[in-house]
Amino acid sequence: MHTHRIAVACLLCLCILAPLAGASTQTDLDQAAKQKQVAFVLVSEPGSTGLEQARDLIRQAMEKVKKSTLIELDRSATANAELVTKYRLTGAPLPLVLVAARNGALAGGLPVAQATVERLVAFVPSPKKAELLQNLQSGKAVLLCASRKDMSARAAALANCATACVQSSGQCVLVEIEMDDPAEAAFLTSLKVNSAATEPTILVVNTSGQISGSYTGAAEPGELVAASVKKAGGCAPGACAPGAKSCGPVKQGS
């Protein structure tokens, strides 16, 4: 009977520990996104130095960002192998801090040696920038349509963007931005969108994160679809992943 009790106890321990052993940083990231938190992710591995200083830096940044959390990622852990590949962390200098938006999209990152509180906080994207990043990281091209409600061409511009998304068989996604939204002012400035414009501005961002088309007014759907698969130089502001040789993390399904 005693032996039986020990066996049962051991079995219960295994049942409890098994899920913990398989837990990954992705679980923590998913939970942060579910709670609409900005996640500061400290990437390290056994032997990494300066971790306490890095945590202190992140905590200072968190004081400036409402609803934020610290998550740690051990690059050497088998459970994190998929994330390491996704964010191209294999050869990245450690320790490294990544910033994930409230929707879970990667917004940027820096080696701790180059990081400051101000630079980390600056990575936190506006809601529409986070939406752009999330779609790019899902392998979609994005049609950014910036307009105001009083623009006469607004309805046609949005309708043509929506038609282009259908014509692309779902490979394009429309992201609408209000030109007068103060939360998006810095993002629009980085995109060089004229806030005093009298017509909508449509920017096409291809799946590599490059601005491959720019239009004023209601662009034709066919033009937008063609631009979405066109290659261009450089990246849309903030569309490149840290340490990546190309724009963005490895896309889903690639």
C-alpha cells in the first residue's frame, strides 16, 4: 500500500510538472496580448551578464508605459526554439530587449548595451502602427488609408481599398487611420503623410514592409493590388525586426 501511494504521488507530480516543462515564452506573450499589455522581453541564455541591470532598465521603461509587463526569454530553451527562429535571434547579441505591442506584434528591439529607457519607450507603437505590424508579420500586404471624415473622396478611397483587398484574394488588408487622431500623429509624420491634406492618402506596404505605392485620393483597386506585390527600397518606419537581414520577423507559413 505504501509503495502504491508513492507511485500515485509521483504520477501526480509528473502530471503537474509536464505542462510547466513545456511552457514557453510564447505563452507569456499570448497572455500579455490577451490583456492588452505592452511586453518588454529580455532575451538571454545561460552565461549572459548584466541581466539585473537590464531588468532595472526595463522596469524604468515600464514606469512610463501604462499596462506593460516584463517577460524573459531563454534563447537556449527548447520550448523557445520556434520564437528564436521567428524573431531571428540565433546570432543576436545578448542580452537583448524586444518590445511587443499590445496586440502581440513585435515592434522593435535593441541589445541592452545600446538601450536606454527613452529608446525602449519609443518602440511602443500607436494602435494603428501595431495593426500594420501585426498584418505584416502575418504575411499580409497593407493598404494604409489616412483620411478625415469631412473629405469628399473618403468613401470612394475606402471602398476602392476594400475592393483591392477582395481582388487580392485576401493577401491585402485595409488599415484606416484618422488624420486628426492625436494618438497617430507621430506615426503619420514618420510616414510623411501631410496632416493638412484635403484628400485621402493611401500608402501601400508590401509583405516585406516596404512602401511600394503612394496615392492621393481614391486610387483604382487594380493599381493598389499591383503595388502590393511590387518590390521597393527600404522599410516602412518601424517595420524591420531587430537583427533581421530583411524586414520583419519570419512570416507565418514561410
